[in-house]
Amino acid sequence: MNDTTRTGDASGTKSFVLDTNVLLHNPACLFMFDDNKVVIPFTVLEELDKFKKDNDDVGRNAREVIRHLDRLRSQGPLHKGVQWNSHGGSIRVVFSAEDRPSWLAENIPDNRIIGVAWHLMQEGQPTVLISKDINVRLKSDAMGIHTEDFEAQKVDADKLYNGYINTDTPSDLIDTLYEEKQLPLTDLQEHLVEINDDGTESAITLWGNQFVQMHDEMDDSHTGLGRLLGDTGYLIPIHAPRKPIFGIMARNVQQTMALDLLLDDDVKLITLLGSAGTGKTLLALAAGMHKVITEQRYDKLLVARPIMPMGKDIGYLPGDKDEKLSAWMQPIFDNLSYLLSTRSVGSQHAESRTPENRVQEYLDTDQLILEPLTYIRGRSIPHQFMIVDEAQNLTPHEVKTIISRAGEGTKIILTGDVSQIDNPYLDSSSNGLAYAVDRLKGEPMIGHVTLARSERSELASLAAAKL
């Protein structure tokens, strides 16, 4: 929804026809259209019925929508419309008319849903069809029906917060940062400016835990790196770790920022964005192993991934649960094997066992747990270092559910690449990872870094840049 959608137009309220995928994306969307009329095609109820028995998030969302509608039913007949707020907002179930236009004659769910919007429009009602299915939007738009994606939880992907800024400063401010171990934000404020498109300057507002790369105005080689410490109003100096973190050293300034947040126990939720090879998952795993195995700060390292392998479910893989999980978690195993190899960890950890044997040992002792997100919902997760990989394939509702699982003493890391999304109903603006970055920035216990440089190999860097 955009502002026009929420407020209606001069002719009065609008009728919003909701596609099934919108309700499955966020069950609460039923109540996000203020004083307008929400229309649920009967076909949508039939589709919800097919999903309600599933044990995944789609099934749970379907059941939640059905429960919402059942509660509304107690207030009156849904086919006549039930008012759910004091402003006149209502929800109504509408049957699909049989006399659809010839180009919608094929009796499929999409056509029946579009047909409902078509008939409302023919009756002269201001109508908007809301769908996350691009093809449905194309077909209905071709018929002259006002059609929109579900916009309520979208962010501007092109202007997404990256967690750091660059600024030119006098030499003495950089020296003060490191000599005094802090720098008042007020001393830096006059240098926090950006040039607008029209050539004018405007002040930059720093968010909590945002990094500042300071460059000496007179000497390019003199630089500093600070982080606005929560909501204290002070920058603290940031140094790259002097010793490897479970065999890993930061290779660029963004990786230094990421490690600083990952190793800070006061930062409870961290989001790491970056394309393939930027090191987001490897850094998170290295920090997690360091905190759990070396420092014993957390009881367990829990690594989870959404089951979204190009649209297929975990059930399509051969074998029992552990064998299926092993196949889907192979990228995590690869990173862990690298961290536990003699070459990467160092001679002090050299052992005769293979990295695979050592990974299995941590799994057997429950210090390391690998699970699909399917098994996370409903649990309370205390005193754990939790990594959710490929989080760009989650909806905002799913990300909220995951974060709400965090118990006392738990730290959560969300990693992903918003340009590589396998979920057919999400994009770079509507996925849960980007939504979390945008909505949570600035909170004292939240940190974020966008990793921009591929460090996997020269070949990987070339592919990322040229392809």
C-alpha cells in the first residue's frame, strides 16, 4: 500500500481485493487497509484450505488467516461484510461471478480472483487488486484494473542503510579518537555533511552503532575508523583484531566493521548484507565458533537456513532428516571445514583428525547445531549464538518470528544477499532481511554492515565485478 491506497480518494473508500499470496505473506494484512473495504474472493478461502495442513510457515500463516476470519464471522455474515474497526473498515467474502470476460474464461484460481476485481470495477466501485504474483498484476493491469504489490512492508532497496559513512575531517579529530579512546559526536557534527543532487549540503544523521570512516583533509594516508556506541553520543575507535578470530583476519574495512559488531556482546542483533564471496557467512561462523568454543561466552552455536532451494522443499531430497539437512547445509559445512582446517586455524590447533571429523565432534556434543528454520518456530532460544543464513528468502513476518525466539543472552546474526532471492513472492524491497535493516537501524543493541568487496578469490571478484 502507498499513501494514496491507505487514505482512499475523493470518491470515498476503496475495495481492496486480496490475492492468496498476500495473506500468506502476512496474515495481519487483513487489518492494514484502515477505513477501506477488504474483499476476499471465495477462491482465496479454497486455496487457504489447501495450505492449512502444511507444517511450514505458509501453513501456519494460512491457519492464522482462517482464525482471523472465523473470529470476524462471530460479528456477522462475512458475505455481507463485517466492520472490524471504528473507522468503517470492513472485510467481506465475495463469490466469483461465472460471467467473466472471455479472456478470463479458463476456470483457474488467478482468473477467478481477477474476475472479482473486474466485477467490482464494472459496478463502479473504486477497486484495487493487491497481489504479489507479477503475472496476476500484469493480467489485471492489462484489463484496466488498478493493481498493486503489497507495499506495506517494502523499503527503498536503492537507498538501503549500509551501516557506515565516509567523511573528511581535521587531523586532530582522528588523533583525539585514538588518544582519548572516544570522540564526542558534537565535535564531529560539522563535518557530517553530504552533497545533494542540486549541489546543496545537508547534515548527516548518525544512527546508533553506525561506523564512520574518517579521512584526514590534508593527508590521505591518515585515516581513522570509529563507531557511534549505541545511543551514548560518543564514537569509539575501531581496530582490526590483532589475532585471527578462529583462523580468520579481516581483509578489508567492512570486514573489520563486521567483526567488531560480531564480537561485541552488547550488540544483540546484527544484519550482514553482501554479494557472494564478501565473507558475511564465514565471518559470522568464525565469530560464533570463537564465542562458543574459545571464549565459551554462549552455550551453543545454532546455524539455520530457510529451506528454499529454488522452490523445492526439504522432502524432495533423498534420505532421512539428517541426510536431507546435510545436503542443504553443505555451504555451512564447507565454511566450517575451512575454519577447522589446519591451514586456517593455525599450528596450535593442528590435529590428526580431519576438519569433517572435528565438525562432527562439535555436532555430537551439541556445541554446534545445524537446523532448517522449519524447526525454529515455537522454541525459546537462550544463551546461544544464532546465525540465520540466506535470510533474504524470509518474509518480514518470518524474520519477526525468528527474532522473537531469542531468549536471554542470545545473539542473532542475519546474513544474506538481497539481489539473490529464490522466494517467488519476494524481491529486494520486500524481503525480511532488507525490512529488518531499515526498521531496526539506530537501536542501541542493533548493528548492520553491508559488505561490498568480494574476498573469495581473484576469479570470484572478477565474476562479481564483470558478470
